[in-house]
Amino acid sequence: MIIGLPKEIKDNESRVGLTPACVKTLGDAGHRILVERSAGEGSGISDDEFAGAGGEIVDSADEVWQRAEMIVKVKEPVGPEYERMREGQILYTYLHLAPLPELTQVMLDRKVTGIAYETITNDEGHLPLLTPMSEVAGRMAVQVGAHYLQKPEGGRGVLMGGVPGVLPAKVAIIGGGVVGINSIKMAVGLGAHVVVLDKNLDRLRYLDDIFGSRLKTLVSNPFTVQEAIANADLVIGGVLIPGAAAPKLVTREMLKTMHRGAVIVDVAVDQGGCIETTRPTTHSDPTFFVEEVLHYCVANMPGAVPRTSTFALTNATLPLALKLANRGFTDAVRSDVHLKNGVNTYKGHITYEAVAESQERRYRPLDELI
């Protein structure tokens, strides 16, 4: 198979879809890897390293997309990439289609086979290709929140861990999944007062066992969410419904009860956000205020630490990329139900039910089409 590795062009996105080790592994299996010049530059990976691993360096993104049977990326296509997609091409990347009807329509019109990292499952029912970036984003959320709580950045002027004689910052984390637990680790480590909200009592019991008295747990409902954010200096949104738009758990009215200069970091922004006032922002223009509350809603947070993120992500994505290349799309998805769960679009149809429901479009099970 001819595999294409284009350079990411989303705002301040410096991750890359394959490392030299991935290129070597795929090449050793008999596949050709086309690498756009400077694709790995943002992650500290040179063209010479890719070439040394067997990659073929090409000068333009157009050539990569035109020649490749499978494109391996990090983020969903944007702008100029829409016109580069072609019928039957496999696009293996994060897609987050639920809040992106325009991209969905382009992929349907062009009959692209869209395999979304974020909906691939494993035997435990987890999302193994989403987990590495959720780990990064969860840890970053606390770092980012601590930064924007500083007065010169627009925040309340509160130190996360406080000092002797002065209380620490209060952090409310909505969602106790991968983002949540990684945010908890960082916030607790900094000495903050941390409360986590989740609907799953078993998850709250687990978090209580792990963190003990350093963490307070609450069952999530509109009342407890309202109470938690009203007292918080930093609110982190980490709610996920696989493939679907995130539920809006914090309303604009609730923001009116928050402290002036409090900070919201909505990690769920990729799926539309769990805060009603969320709108996607970029690393070059990351924040905005609503009701005097600072919002940080960057849709590719891990892109700010691209070297860490690239290696963490490709550790998880390579085995399935290799399976797709070795066996071809049809055989690969027929033999692996978890990979099949990653197929969001195929031959002009939406094949992931949550995406179809979010956009009120028709859903076609993949089994009817292959």
C-alpha cells in the first residue's frame, strides 16, 4: 500500500501522524511511505530521519494526497485539504465529526473512507487511540488553568497551591474519565482543593480509593454542577460520549454565579464542548470571556507539546495502521470489530450512529456496505 504522511496545517498544529520508527515498521512490511517535506519539523523530526527510515520525501501536500491510498494524519482535514481528498481513499486520523457537518458533507461527497481514532475501541470498551491525547490534554488543562489564573492573563490572581496561611485554588473537574483522572493528578500534585463530578458511582468510588482525602467526589447533576462551579477558581470540562456531541452541562446562566476572573478549560471542545458558551479557539488566539469568566477552548491542546504528543499517539495508532496496510480495508475491518467501530464514513454514507444522530443524518451500518 502507498501511505501518505502530510504536514498538519491546522493552526499551530505541530504533531505528525507517523514517526521514523513507524515508517521503518511499515516499510519493512512492504509498504511505500510518502512523507511531505518538513512534515515532522514541528515535532523535532527531520526529513533525514524519515528518509533514513525508508520514507520517500516529496515536495508538496498535493502529491502526497494524490498518490497515497491511505493518509495518516493527526487532525481532521481543514481548508485546502478538502479538495485533496478523493473517492476510496482511506483517511486515518482524529475526525471528531459530530460538531463538523461541513467536513462530514465533504467526506460524504468525495466518498472518503474515514477512520476516526476517537471511536476505535478495545476489548475493555475503552478508546485506546483517544487515551494518549486525553492523558496529555488532561494534564495540560491544569497547567493552562494555572497560567490563566494569573492576573496579567485575565484570571483571578490565585495560586493553585496557595501558601501557608492562604487557601489553595478550588478546582472543579467535570468528568472522571481519562481527561479527568489526569487533571486530578496534576491539580492534587500542585496542592489545589479538587472536586470531581461524574454520573458513574463506580468511577467515583475508584477515584476515591486512589486519591483518598485529597479529592472530593460528587455525583453529577445540574444542582451539584451549579454548586461546584460557583465556588471554583478553575473548571475543567472532560466529558465524553464516544463519537457524539458532548452534553452541555454548564449553562450560560450558571456562569453568572462564578467568580470574576475564574477560568474554564473545556477539553471536550473537540466534540462541541460541555460548556454552553464554548466555541473552538486556537493556540494563536486561545481565550475569550463570557460573563467575566475566562474560557480556554483550544481544539488541539496536545499540539502545544507536539514531541510528547506525537510519540504517545503513534505508539497507539501504528498497530492498526499496519493492519490496514497489510490486509486492506475490507479484510481488516471484517476481522477486527474494534477497528470497524472507527469507520465513520464509507462510500458516501455515515457509518457511525452517534455522528448521524448528532447531525440528524441517515445512518448506514458498515456491515450493509462491505
